[in-house]
Amino acid sequence: MSSSLSTSPPPTRLAPTGTPLVPQRVTLGVIAWILPIATVALMVYFSVRTPVFLTGDNLLAVATQNAPTFIVAIVFSMLLMAGYVDLSVGSQLALVGVASGVALNEWGLVPGVLLGLGIGVAFGAVNGLLIGFLEFSPIVVTLGGLAAGRGLAQYMGEGSIFGFPDPFVNFGSGSFLGVPYLVIVAAVVCFVAVIAMSRLPIGRKIIAIGVNARAAFLVGIRVKPIVFALYLTTGLAVAIAALLQIARLDSAPSGTLGSGFEVTILTAVLLGGVPFDGGRGSLWRVIVGAWLIGVLKNGLTLLNIGTELSGIITGGVLVMAAALEALRHRVHRNQ
């Protein structure tokens, strides 16, 4: 008498398109590991090409020089997770840096720092009002801010502003227990952002807005105030980054300060796996993406590669980041 129990293996679970789910999970896993593997490989390559690269002083220099990038990228990624973007961060940085530089020389340390922070918050508040509450296009509004901010910076300070108060400059070049102050500030901002996204309710609300703003509103999430707050926080982050930048340089060149900063931030955030339409992402991966950009620029400088080729390579990395996100989105869609 034959058994009624079948000994044949269970059928493979299929995705809606008919493709197995296991390969899709494997593909997503491979994509997730591309960024850390590429970062390690890049560091190994530069350490082989130049012995100066893999030294404590140089790695601290990379972290110090890119502290503004870490600060803005980590907050920008939260904005992008909600499905919004700010293309004016480079011009904001220039405006805050130049205005603060003028105020530092004219009025002293405290007024100069407060003015810079105030301009950053005001810039973010205007973006938040127009985009969050009045629902203007984020791209149009922030492109307008990009042009206006750069123009105002060049109008306020022709050429380079320098000669800031000693306490301000000393902060930009100083350290505590061997760790530069700029790195400490960037680490604190990143820590607060990671805690906010992973441990506090605001993190889940930001993701919900990015997935579906209308549905988030219907379940009681205050979408407009949160979007306003995100733009306000982005403006504050840019202001902090600008102050750190001019303190480190002891200079605020109106023509070049913040030039290309938008591309750098977008590259780091997209490398970190935050999609342009929001809804998901990891702040830890954004930090790794920002570190990769810093390592790339530092290594190219040590190899005496010109700024033109460096810009081409950075642009190529941005395209690669967009390609990885497109691949990740396609795999998610087919699940």
C-alpha cells in the first residue's frame, strides 16, 4: 500500500513575476556589500600606490577635511528619505561662510557665529515654508536658492575673506586628545541623527512620508510640519558645516566656497542607498558613502591627479551610485 505522504520537495516560492525569491535576496545582499567592499578596496589601492595614505595623520586629515560633508550628508539623507531634496546646499554654504566671514572681521566671534547660524536656519525655513507648507516643487525652489545664494555670496564678498579671530581659527585647527574638534562635531551630529532615525518615532514618520505622504497624513502624521522641520534642520546643518569649513581654512572665498558641494552630498547619499524618491535608506551606509568620497579625493590628491580628472571620476562615481540604486529598485519591484 503506497503512502499518502509525498516525499517530493516543496515547490520553489516564486515572486509575482515568476522568478525565485532566493536569487533576489542574494542580489540585494551583493548590492548591499558593494559599497563597503569598494571602500576597503579603494583604501588598499591608495595605500599600495603611496605609503603616506594609510597613516594615522592622513586618515585624520581625511576625516577633518570632510567633516562638513558628513554633517550635511547625514541630515540631507533624512530629507531625501522623506522624498524631498535640497539642491542649494552648496550655495547656502557659500552664503553662510562669506556672511560669517564678514561679520567675524567686523563684529567679532560671537556675532559672526550667530549670524551664520541664523542665515542657515532662515534659508532652511524659507525652503520649508515654500515646499513643506505651500507645496512648491522642491527642485524648482532649491534651484532658485542655488542661484540666489551664490549670487548673494559673491555680492557680499568679492574675492577671499580671511584673517578671522584667533579663537575661531584655533577651533578649526585644534584638537582634543588628538582628535580634531571638527571630527568631534561631525561625530556628534551623525550620532544624534542615527539615534533619531533608529530609536525615536520621528524616524518611522520620515520613512512613512517617503513611502506615501498621503497615507502618512491619513494615519495622523503631521507631514507638513515634519517637512518644514527637515528643511530647517538641513539649513542648520549647512550653517554648521560652513562655519567649520571657514574656520579650518581661515578663509571664505566667495567664488569657490561650496562649489560642487551639492554633487558631493548627492553622491554620498546615493552611494549610501537612499533612493531619490525616498522611503528607505540607512544612515550608516551614508556615512560609509561620505567616507568613500573623502578617501577618493584624498587619494587622488596624493597621487597628484589634477582637479579636472578628479571631477570626472567623482561624476562617474555619482553615475555608478545611481546605477546601483536603479538595480536595487528593480530587484525590490520584482519581489
